[in-house]
Amino acid sequence: MRLRVEFTTEPFDLDEAPAHAVVAREVVQSAELDAVDVGPFGNTAEGDADAVLTAVDALVRRSLEAGATRVSLQINVVGEGEK
């Protein structure tokens, strides 16, 4: 099964990425995922279910440890041919 996760961390800072946002992005960029797209207002990552769920666990834990007060995420099953 393939999954896609979309996530954001808060609080936002438009001038400089807060530590919790940097940590979350580092987690997904270093994970064994097929597709990662990071941006200032949201991030997505896609891959095998085990890899996505492992990355989600790490990004939530590490983001909270780095000062996030909220982590919002959505996980979808990606069907064949869907991108």
C-alpha cells in the first residue's frame, strides 16, 4: 500500500523557518520516501506505507520536541496511477 501524508507544524513564522519546521522537513527528506515536496505553508511526502508511517512518527515526535505547539497532518491511501 502507498500513502501520501500532508503536514504542517505551528506556530508559523513568515520571516524564518522555526526549528520545529526545519526538523520536520529534515525527517521527511532523509526518510526512504519516493516523493517529498516541502514548502512554506505545507509539505507532502509519499511512499510505501511502512516508510510513511515511520516518518510520520519521527516527524511528530521530533517537531514537538523542537517546539511545535501543533502538528496537523492528513494521510491518504494513494491508488494505482494516482499522483
